[in-house]
Amino acid sequence: MASDVYLNVVVGGVLTGLVYGLLALGLSVIFGVVRVVNFAHGEMMTIAMFIAVVSFSTLHLDPLVSLVPIAAAMFVFGYALQIGLINPFIRRAEHTQFLLLVALGLIIANGLLIIFGPDARSVQTSYALDSIQIGPLIVDTAKVYAGLAAIAFTVALFVFFRFTLVGKAIRACADNYTGAQVVGLDVKRLYALTFGLGAACVGAAGTMLTLLIDATPMLGPSYTLLAFVIVITGGLGSMPGALLGGVLVGVTEALAGLLFTPSAKSMFAFGILVLVLLFRPQGLLGKRLA
Amino acid sequence: MMARLSAGLSRRGAILLAVLFVVLLSAPFVVHDYLLTVLILILYFAYAGQAWNIMMGFAGQLSLGHAIYIGLGAYVAATLFIRFGVSPWLGLLGAIPVAAACGAIIGFLAFRFRVAGVYFAILTIAFAEFARIGFDHLDFVNASGGLFLPVKQNVHSDPWLLRGDPRMFYYVILLATSLLFIVCHLLLRSRVGYFWLAIREDEQAARATGIDTFRYKMYAVMVSAAATSFAGVFYAFFYNNLFPEQVFSISRSIEIILGPIIGGVGTLFGPILGAFVLTGLAEVLNSAMTSFGIEVPGVTQVFYGICLLLVVAGLPDGVWPPLARLLRVSTSKK
């Protein structure tokens, strides 16, 4: 009986972790290519969550349906952001870029607070309370959907980067900025495209998260941090690393919530972060930097 | 000593500084209570910003988690006061080593294991968040229920126990801000200060010239943490209540760095000017909104965000350096 409980919690953690992984993937893609650290990541996720909540309450769109349009909308947002705000900062000092995005995060979070107020908002789907039983395993239907959607999105992104010409061009920019310019790639546009793709990941992850948690305007900072923890754990720039890191953090949080108290679960994620930073700074699946 | 104090300060600068100090000293006799509270807030931000500036502005180490030192200072002094009736000034003697030790731990882990740049900033946030959640579950300090400092009505001010009217708090924070200003001024012209600037400008080169960069970065974190802990003590006794959710939150860390960034990172006047500009404008905005009958939370923060965005984009050195050139008061570098 007791082992069943652990199994259920671990599987739930894996599914939640896949969504975390998708969120972190957005951060990883943006950092890996544009070399800008997106301190407004969690806040962008909150935007997506609120769009999902509003489209559910007004248009009765299930998050699994609104997933694609929201990801597309966030893509446009990310693209515009990179073109309009971040591109001029590419060659500026590192901390200037952080502060630019910290400022953006502050504006987004409090803008949402002004519009929606401080209350938590949730999506009440018809399957919110359902669960699926496979042998001794009982998992929430919503978590299964969210996890599967996260996997589908990640696979699509992987295929894009691996097998399309644009994906190849973006990887070229990441490998060698000057070289990419020499062969005639429009680096600024590719950067915007990449930031857009990262934002689309955030959009999809945020939409899926509405199935799991309530949306509040102030969620941003802790999810930015969560995404960082995952990316650093998995290895910056590594796509499988982001998913692995996400699952690891998801399972750790779930187990910590079971064994200790749910509200203290993030402390364990920070514990992982500190250990990884100290003993394997390149991350679990990252390449060692020279 | 006096020569050191006046070094790098032009005649105009000295006069300006003296005028500012006299104005601030006499302010409580002129302004009413509301404005005095705003001034207290401004000086609090000037103080905390100056303390943060030691680490980022002088030694070039970006901390986005200074709330941890504010929180530790606040909790140590408040707990000693509530449980044992210990004066906050004696409590400060406990708060400073605790904050400095915490800074030393973070610094040691980061600098020994070469955690730099964005990773360092993340590490500082992670520690602050760790402390926030930790204190939220620490029953000894009443966990998420928070601490409340006893308030006595109609008693004359008792500076020893930091219980009293806004006027007393005003002079306490004015004194602290002035002292820290002088300390920073002296630090910048000391051996340590020059080593810090060298590390900020080019750490590799600094190491090549024989500076023990690890040791001096540790000093920067510890001095900054120790100085910040007083801001926490003041915070606790001024507001009379303390919640982990608030005192350790990321927004605490962000709001204290806004002043120095807007005023000018690495300058002595930057944190003070930034605090005046930012908090002053925010209060104007607030009262304008109140007079129109609008009560929406978050507007001040959006305003902060826009200010930060504009300064980062348009005046990367902050407002002070160009202003100093305009006033012809600066003989020093940026």
C-alpha cells in the first residue's frame, strides 16, 4: 500500500515535471542562442496563464484547445520583444541585460495585478477531478494531458531545430555569431525567431499549468527561478537536459510535498541547484565549457 | 583623517553636501508627518541602496538577493527584543555577524567554485528564497504568522529601544545614512576600495597584478551584508511587524537596488539621488492617484519598472554622473 502512494506521487511528479521542463526549455533555447538571460520568464508564463484563464471563462476554450493559439500569440510577443527591446542590448554588459528583463518582469507582473487584481483564478475543466487508473497507479487526468502536451510540444521543437533549414540556421547563430553573419544569415531576425520560439514554449507551458495550479499575477519570480534551477540542473543549451531537469525537480517537489510539507517543497529544488552549481556546474547533460 | 575625508570632493561639492545635510537635519521642524514618513522611506532606500552598492558598485558582484540580509537583520533584532527585551542596538551586534556570516557562506560557495555572472545572481536569489520559505516554517519565530513588536502609545521617544515617533526614526536613519556615506567614501579611497574597483573593472587583470581576488570579493560581500542588516533592523522597528513572505521577498531585493541603479551604480551620491528621485516621484504619483480616487495596487511597481527600463536603456551610468558634470561638482571618476 505504502509503495503505491510513492509510485503515484512519483508519476504525478514526472508529469508535472514535463510541463516544468517545457517552461525551462524556453529559457534554455533563448539563452543558448541569443545569450540573453530572460529574467522575465516566469512573468511571461503568467501572461499565458491569464490568457488561458480568460479564454476559458469567456469563450469556454479548454486549455488543451487554446494551447496552440496561445503559444502562437506568445511567439508573436517574443518576436516583437526581441526586435523592439532586446536586440539593441545584445552587445551591452551582462548585468544591463538582466536589469532590462527584471524591469520588464516588474512591469508585466504588476500590469497583470492592475488588470486582474490579486485573486487566484483557476480553470474548472470537466475532467478537473477525474483520474485514470492503471493497475495500482492512479493519476489525475489533467496531469496526464498536461504531460502529454508538453512532450508533444517538445518533440515538435526538437524536430524543428534538427531537421528544418531555419532550425539549422538558428543553431549556426548559436555556434558562431560572426560566422553566421559571414555566410549571410540575418542574425537579428533569427534571434527574434528564437526568442519567439522560447516564448511559445512558455506560452504552451503556462497554458498547461492552468490545469495544475491557480493563476495569480505574482507567480512570476518563483517560476523564473524554477526555470533557472531546471536549466542549470539539466545543462544550459541542452534540450534533453531541460526535460530531465524538469522531471527531476518535479519528482523532488512531489516527494518533498509528501514527506514534509507541500509549502516547503521549493527548498529542495534550491538544494539541487546549489549541489549542481558546486559539483557539476555544466549541468547533468551539459557540455563542459573551456 | 580630515584630508582623507575631503579628498576627491570639490569646493562646490562640499558646499552642496553641507547644504543638503543642513536641510535634511532641519526638515522635521518644517514638514508635516506625512512628508516626514516619505523622507524616512527615502533615507531607508538610500541607506540600503548604498549598502548594496558596496558589493555591486564597488566590487562588481551583482546580488539580486539582498532581501536575505534585510530579513536576517530584522529577525535577529526583533526576536531578541520580543523575547528578551534586548535593545535593537545590542541586537544589531547580533544581526551584523549573522548577516556577515550568511554573506560569507554565499560568497565562499560562489567564489570558491567559480560561480560568476548570471549564475551568481541566481545563487543569491535562490538563497533569499530559501530563507523566505525556511522562515515561513520556523516555529521559533512564529513561522508564517509573523512577528509583531509591541507598540506603546503616548510614551515619549526612547531611542535606546527604538520606540517612538517618526521624528526619532527620521534622525536614526539620517544618522545611519550619513555614517554609511562617510564609511563608503573612506572605503573607496582605501587600499581595499582600490582593489575592489580593480576587480570590478577586470578581475583577470586584478589577479594578474597580485590581488587576492577571492579574499577581497569576500570582504565586499561581508561588508555589504553587514551594512544591509541594519536596514533590516530599522525595517522591523519602524513597521513593527515582520512576515517572511514580505521581508525576504524578491521584490524587497529589487526595490533596494533600483535607487543605486537609477542614481548611478558605483557612485556615492547615486543611491541617495536615486532614492530621492524614485521614491519622491512614486509618492507624487500615489497622492495624485489618491486625489483622483483611484486605488489600484501595483501602479507604483509598474512605475518603478518603467523608470528602471528607461534608465537602463537611456542612461546606463545612471542619473548622477551627467548631473554631477552639470553641477560641476565631480572631481572623481564615474
